[in-house]
Amino acid sequence: MPKMKTNRGAAKRFKKTGSGKITRSKAFTSHILTKKSTKRKRKLRQDGLVDGSNLKGVRRILPYL
């Protein structure tokens, strides 16, 4: 059976933590920042975890992560 291919776009967007969870960066940080509060922008800088409902799909496109 051939090796599985990693989705390269996804590989640049997700990382694995030491405990095996998958992290992601938050959306809505690139533009139209003037109307967003400082607190909101600060929270968006922090990494988030991939939700359980999306975990199966992410693991499928990143078989070696």
C-alpha cells in the first residue's frame, strides 16, 4: 500500500501539542481591526484547539502529524 499524502496547506496551519491535541490559529486577525476591541484582538493572538467535531477530518488530512 502506498504512503498517504499530507495535505500541505493543512500542515502549515496546524501543530500538535505535547499531549497529542491539535492547535490552530484563530481567524479574523488580518484586517478591519479598528472596530475590534483591544481585548478581542489580544484573545485572537492566542492559539486555539481544534474542536472535537472537526478532529477526525483534520487527522485524516494530516496522517503523520
